[in-house]
Amino acid sequence: MDNILFEKQEARLCAQHALNMLLQGAYFTAGDLADIALELDNAERAAGMLDIDVGHNVDDTGFFSVQVISAALNRAMNLTMTSLTHPDVFTYRENPTLARGYICNLNQHWFAVRRFGARWFELNSIKSGPVPITDSHLNEFFAQLLQEGYSIFLVDGDFPDSPADRYFSSAAEAGEILRQPVNVISAPQGRGADAMVLDEEEDPELRAALEASRAQFDDEDVSLARALEASRLNAAAQTEAEDRALQEALRASQDAFSADYEHDLREAIKQSIHETTEEEDLRLAMEMSIKDATQRFEQDTATLLASTSQAGPSGISYPRNPVLHSSDSASGSSKASAPSPSSANARPMPATADDNAERLRRQRAAFLDRLKNNPSAEQK
């Protein structure tokens, strides 16, 4: 199956070859591009931008300027061309796989980089055929080109459909793509500008120049491959070093966290033990205080009961009247004076043993309540 249109170098018509391979069709001849170049020169002269006899959009060797390439794409397919270093296409510079095609230039040589389906190819007319580029290496490929001084232009817009697009986009043939070699459509070379188009076999100097150009680009391919491999190895080494540094940082962080955790845990245990000791001391002090108070209360109760047991039959002790006792002694009379009505009325009611016991119980309970509510007062 024929897949990719590929044009080999003829004279210095690399611009024509790059455009046709980018669009995958014989859309331009050298004459078409020469007409565009002359038109641009005349417009620039009319604007006072060029001298009368000077033009820079095409030279005698057949090299066309970037203005001619851009105008040809815009007029034929309404495609735009923007330098990959322009801020407006920053996204494509970061991820070039988002686009469908690019035009590259160095030392007056143009070539195309094109995506068909999900596969990228370098389409360079001085090489033997399309050169596949993997997605993972496309960014490195462009980075190397920029480092070597290439100008890279993003071509944006609706590309015309082509057999290569259909082939590499076909889901039915997706399994065959990786197993079959890429077939190349060799485009016939036109004679649109006889003064500028020379055949290799008719011009030994041209043949020698083309061979030298091919050798130069072969050497550049080897250098580029070496640079890409070195870049890949450096990236792998850098990633490995970063991984080791990350692991060391994680271990150091874990060790520091463990040390802090153990220290905090020890401090918490010490604080807990200290608080438990204080609570135990307070409990023991309260028990001793209650025990002492109880002993004192029992002693006071025993003293009170002892004094009560010395009272009369009614349970109340009556002190003797000193006046009556003194008069009895003076007169020697054994008769006791009769109590006055006021003394009889003031005589208290006798208290029973149950009343005394209840009163003592209440006093003891009240005393213990005061002691529990204010233990510090008893400790003082």
C-alpha cells in the first residue's frame, strides 16, 4: 500500500519539496513559488522597503524565503505559519505532538515534520525517505534543532486529506502499522522553472553539492541521535538522583517525626504520673484529715455523754442555788425554801436519751459535711 508522498532533492528546490510533502500532494511547482516571490518583491518595492533592482524572496539558486513559504500555505490551504519561539504558541513548544505539521530551516534548507494518525515523520528531501520519530522523542528532537540554530515554524489549520492520513488513522489497519514498513510515493519532479531546475546527471557540480549536502545531514543525524541518547541518559541519571534525594528526605523526616513523637510520649507519661501522684497525695491527706476529725469528734462526744450521765433522774443536771445554801448554813435549819413561781416556770423540759442521741448524730453528720466541702480548713 502506498503511504507517504516523498520528494527527493532537486537543485535547491527544498522549499517546494517541503511544502508538497507537508501537504502530501504536488500542490506547488518552482514556477508557482517564483511567482509568489516576485509578487512579494514588487509589493515591498512599492512600499519603499526594497531597492529597485534588489529582491530577497528568491535567489538565483532557487532558494525561497520564509515569506514565500508562509504566503504559499496561506493562499493554497488557508494555513498559518508561526515561529515555535513565539509566545502565542507556547503550548505547542511545550508539547509539539499537539500539532499536525511543522516546517524547519537551517542554512537555506527547508524540510517538513508531519504527523499522520498518531505517528510522526521527518520529511527531508536530501534523505532517502521518511524518518519516523516517536512521540517521546519529538520534544527532544525539536530541542536539539533549536540548539543547533534551526528555525522551526508551526503550521496550523485544516490540512488536506491524504492516503497517508487515512492509512495511519485507520483502526482496521492499526495492527499492521507496527509490522509493515512504510511505503513511499515517489513524486515526479516537474520542470516549472527551467532556468532554475537542473538535473543531477547533467550538472556534475550540482551532483557533488548534493552529495556533500547529504553527507552533512547524515552527520547531523548521527550527532542528533547521539545528543538525544545523551539527553535521555542524563535525564535518567537526574531522575535517579532525584529519587535518591527524595528517599533520603523521607527517611530523615520519618526519623525526626519518630524522635519528636517519642519525646512527646515520654513527657505525657511523666505528666500523667505526676498528676496521678498529686491526686493520690490529696486523697491520703483527706482520709487522714477525716480520720483525725472523726477521732476528735468521738472524744468530744464521749466527754459530752460523760457529763450527761452525771445529771439527775430527768437527764438534766440542776446546779444548787448558792443563796439558799448559804442561808441554810446560817440558820442551821434543815428546811428547804420553796421555789418561787418564776423558777418553776423557767424549768426546762426533760430530754430523753433518744433526743440526745439524735442531736449528737446530726451534729456529727453536719461536721463531716463541712469537712468534706472544705477539707483545707481542717488541714490548717
